[in-house]
Amino acid sequence: MQEKILKRLQKEFAKNTDFTVKKINTKSFKTIYVIYLESVTGSDKVNDYILKQLTFINNLKNVKKKDLESIIPGPNTIKLKEPDQIEFYLTNGFTVILSAKEILAFETKADINRAVSIPEVQKSIYGPKDSFTENIQINLGLLKRRIKSSHLKSEDLTMGRLTNTKVEILYIDDIAEKEFVYKIKNQLSKVDVDGIIDSGNIAQILTENEHTPFPTVSSSERPDAVATALLEGKVCIMVDTSPFVLILPAFFADFINPIVDNYNRSMNINFLKILRFVSFFLTMIVPGFYIALVNYNMETIPTSLLVNFASQSENVPFPAIIEAIIMIIVCEILRESDLRFPSNYGSAISILGALILGEAAVNAGIVSPIMIIVIAFTFITSLIFTELELINAIRYFRFIFLVFAALYGLYGIALAFIYFLIHIINTKSINKPYFFPLSPFDFTYLKKTLLHSKFLKNNKRTTELTKKNLIKKKVIHE
């Protein structure tokens, strides 16, 4: 049996140069095979925990075969019942020992993790400075540093036929709805794919409406954001090898207002929240609004300003809609190049490119100066948002407003706005209304997102997320 299993493993890992087998002969256990993969296993751990101990077995008296597990120390020892389990544990950094009658797996994972660093995407002046890494155990530790309670539950899944990626479904059992947790777990358990590489793959699986550009699954690299979401009754999904944790459900308001707003005074933050909400609509509507005014509704513009616009566009060979499309595409290319360039000089090159192209375009008579101002204002207001999928949604609806304005003027702007409202109100996030708390209206969650109330007044959870434990417990000092 022992030799048969060994031959099977040697055949399965035939072209894996890191596959290592060490044969050790002992008096008490006869022949023992120590098997591990050097790429995912710490050689020092194999040597200290296993090989050194096995060399001492011959010097021990009265050692029984059933005591092999107690002789070899290790933080995690698993007795395998089936040979089919060996591949899973080998590829996960375990060392497998084949004796005559049993198969043991000892955890000897190599330390191939990067250290906990500051958030790169969701930066903030105030608040915690740690972020998730690619190691799921470290990520769980960062989260449990914040929620020190046995009510924080984690149900694990293994996804991907080839990757065997570990996935953790996190929730607080006395807050989150069990039906919602079950729905997510059931949806993931039905997926049969070759591999799950990142949490983004899970997000695509859970996305119910593929016909919306809006992100219906939120992700965060900040442990404090995930802890806050769990305390509100949401469910989080943690994926091994991914530094981003998914948060479900995700509402439109969550993308407009980051979690770091909670660490500042409500009076100051509410102004910024209103500013973000206004900027969201301005960055979508402004180009189309300008096109509608200069093409169809010129009577709304003061005469002196209208004459100024006409004089600037006199030598431009293209209509205003073509000018706007050209400049929007150029700015989108600059934005994309900014994302791909190294962070040290990417923004500088984008600013330089925008200045040079804008000046050259005006001098060449390709676009008018007022169009440069309109598009620049459009992209300045969009820089407030860092979520890439939300930026893509803004881009999509910006063109919708632009086309409707070019066809019908201000009436087209109104039609496009109605289409936007119908679309976003009918969008769902795991069967939850995406435009919540505005539709349906909920003042409790409104104070957590679009408005900011004082910390001690934030003492309720919304019924849209949970039906139990709605009142947050607080200690009141008299």
C-alpha cells in the first residue's frame, strides 16, 4: 500500500522539479517516506520539525507506531483517511509522511507572504493604516483584531478544480440574516470552474445583473471598512491570494462615501458628502448640458456669452458634439495611462500630456477653448471617485447624456436623467435594492452614508440588512 501510493504521487508530480521524497529507515516504523514540495514548504521547518525528530527515533525505547504523531511536533497535524487528499495538502505547504499503516500531514508552509502595508488604493489621512495582504490567515487576524467576539463566524469553501482556492464567508451570526448567508454560500457552492485567482472572480460570479455598468459588489483593502460592514449586518467574502475582501450587499451610497468619513466631525464631513454627490451628477451631465445649450437652447445663454462662444468656435471645423467626443476620448486615454504608469511619475506625465494636447488642439483650431474648460471640469469632478467600476459607470452614462443632448437638447438631458433613475432604481445587489437608502427611503442608513451623524447617535441598524439585533449596544456614562 505504501509503495503504491508513492508511485502514484511520483507519476502525478513527474514534471515538478520541487517534488521531494526522502526515504528514512527506522527500527520502530521500518520505512518512512517524507514527501513535500520545496516551493511552498519551508525547508527549515521540515528539517526542524520532522527530519531531526525522525533521526532520533532509533535512539528512543518503547516507541509504538501509533505514537508517530506525538513524536513529531507541529502547529497543525492532520491524519489523512484517503490517498486522494495528499495532493491538496502537498500543494498547500504541508509535509506528508507515509508510514506502513497511516498517512500524516504536518503544516510546514513557507513564509512567502509580504508584510502588512498601508492601503494603496483606499488611502486616508485619518484612520488605521494597515491593509489586507495575499495571505488569508493574516487577513483573518487583521479582522479579528477589530472584532474580538465568538459571534464572528467564518465558513470556508474550496473553489477551483486546479487552484483549490480557499474562500471564507464572514458574518456576525447574531446580526446578519441567515437566509442571506445561505444564499451566497449556495450560489458559490454550485460554481465549478478550473480556478479562482482573485476575489474579482467571485465578484463576477455573484453579480446578478450583467446589464448594468454599476458595481453591485463592493471590495475593500481596509480591515476597518470590512469590520464596519460586518457590524452593520453585511456579509464579507475573503479569498486566499487576494488583498481585497468583498462586501455584500453593495449599495450605490457606499461607493460615494468612503468609510474614513466616520473618523471626522459630522459638520465638516457632511459638506464633503454633499460635494461628492453633486460632483457625481456634474461629471456625467456637464458635457451634455453644454452641447444642449449651444446647439438647441441658445436662448438660455446671455447674448454676450453666446457671442463669445460663437467667436471661439468660428474656426473649428467640427460640430460641438464631435469636439466633446474627441476631448473625452483623449482624457480617457490619459486616465488609463495614468493607471498603468508607475505611481512615481504617472500623474506628472498625464498632467503634462493634458496641458500639451489641450494647448496644441486650441492653436490648431481642432477644439475651442470653452470645450477644453468644459471637459477639464468634467474630469476634475470625476477625480473624487477612486472605484474603477464606478468610474466606468460614470463614463457610460456621460456618453448617454451626451448623445441625448445632441439629439434633443435640454429635453434629451431630462430623458437621459429619467433613464438613469429607472436603471439605477431597478438594479439589485444580491436581491437588495441598489439605490437604497434613497429608494426605498431609509433614514437610518441615510445617516450612515449620504449624511453623517454623531458617533453616539448612530445606534440603530437598518432593517434592509437585518431583522434582528437592530439596536446597537452602548455604555452610557452619566
